[in-house]
Amino acid sequence: MAYSYSTKIKNTANLFRKAVPKMSKLNIPLTPENYHTWYEYTHGGNKELNKTIDELLNKGTKFTSKVNRELYNRHIYQAPEEGMKSFQQEVKKLVAILLDKIKGMTNTTQEFSASLEKYNEILQQNPDIDSIATLITNLIDDVGTVLETNQSMGSLLESMNEEVDVLRKNMKMLNFKAYTDELTEIPNRRAFYRQIDELFDAYHDEGRIFSLLLVDIDEFKQFNDRYGHDIGDRVLKYVATVMTGGIKGDDKLARYGGEEFAILLPNTDYDAAISVGNYLRKKISGSKLVDKYNNELIKEIGYVTVSIGVAVSAREDDIDSIVKRADNALYIAKENGRNQVIGERYL
């Protein structure tokens, strides 16, 4: 019995461990994204991923950071829920084994308790020496069974604790990566949809309004064209950092896509949302960006400005409708000369 449970645990845990030697052999860094990709490959449930990797292996392709990133983005990032479900299923297996084992230990303990009562009854009847000898033999066997069960349980718990701890850490990292923008390290579009879903639930259930700000960096393309993509990335990080410091409490910031960001303001009406938008707009445009190396100025990049569109939740709203109104307001802000905040009331 102990061997059976131990074997199941090892088989389940090995699914995670088999991925690592394959990655090491191919000189693939053990990052959460790469680990998730090769876990799925080892698991074999993602047929398209396995087909792609097998083709790369047959061609002798070197797994560069670009290749690894493309594999993750194409086969894992687009559908992280499926990957997470695989991890969750493995956790469920481990927990099921643990519960089954605990049940077995409890049954054994209950049986031992019943045996003790029976032995006590026999002793009360002044048994002869042969009966006592038999009783002792049976008692030793029962004690041995309980000890064996408890020792097995101790080893199982230790093994389970190690495996579950690894799973918990991996799931936490993968969950973080699935909902975080890699460049700016703020929540990504997927996180935005999850957050706005929660706000809509609160709005429909409790009547708590919220506002949405769509923020777009003005003339962003010129930063990339004039200074290169490295500077463009710095501009994105700068804007994300300023807005992160400019929002408060339960406000939520996410990178919506490209040079566009989304901000959700719970319990915030139209006028307050316009004020928040103007505060962030001024804060972003208040500092001139420069390119420095070893504290020496290389070139001035200039001021960064943003245009912002604002919409407030309405009873007939869904995600698409409120985003569309905010996006239309943002378009007007761009058309009117940029570096301004326009609300849906202008539509």
C-alpha cells in the first residue's frame, strides 16, 4: 500500500521534473515562461506545441531567446488558462492521494482502537496462558501495522510537502506572468479584462459605478523612428511608472496594447475621472526625458505627452461598449491636437 501511494506521487512529480533535463540539454534558461512551455511539451497535451518543437528539434534549431519567446507567445501565452489547468490537475492528483492516505490511516487507527477494546475484554475473562500468548502475538502485529502506517504517512507528508511547495511556487510565478506585461511590469490586457469584469459585477450587484480611462502616448512612433526601439521602450516604462505613482487605492492600471494603457477607477464619477486624467496628463508631460550614460548626457529626447479618453459605467454597458466610448473620446482628443483629456459627454 505504501509503495503504491509513493509510486503515484513520484509519477506525478516526475511530470514536472522531466522537463528540466530537456531544457538543460538544449541550453534553455529555466525561466517561468520556458519552464511552462517545456512542461506542456513533456505533458503532451498541447499537440500543436509538440508538433512545432519536434520540427525544431529535427531541424537542429538552436533554442535562442527569440525562439523560446515565440514558442511561449504562440502556444502558451495565448491560452494560459489551459496551461494552468494542467498544473491544477496535477495538484488535485497529489491532494487526492494525500486524502486517500489519511483516510487509510484513520481506518487503521480505528481498527486498532477496536482491537484494543476486544483484547481488554479478553483479559477481563482471566484467559489461560495460550490465549494470552495469542493475544500478545495479535497485539504486536496490530501495533506493527499502525507504526508502519504512521511511518508511511510521515514519509508521504514530507514528500507531499516538497512537491506541493514546488507546484505552489510554479503556479504563482505562472499566474503572475500570465497577467503581467513583460516590458513595463504592470498588469496586461488580460488582467484588465479580469479587473473590469469584477467591477461590472460590483456595479450590477451593488450599483457601484466606475470610470475607464484609455491613455495613448502622443506621436509614439516618432520615438521609435527617431531614437530606436530601446528609447521607445524607455518611454513606455516612463509613462507606466508615472501613472503607477499617480493612481491610488483600488485604482487599476494596465497596458492595453502597444502604446495604449487603461486605467480603471472604482467608485469614481465622470468629473472625478476627468480630474484624474488631467492630473496624470500633466504629471507625464512635466519632465523632459534625456538619454544618459554614466551620468553624462548623450541626447535630449524631449517631453512625452498623452491623450486620454474617459467613459463611465452605465446600466446597458458591457465591456465592449464602455471601451468603445472611451476609445471614441480618445480619438477626439487626438484629433483636437493631443495632450488633452476628453470625456464621453463630448461625443
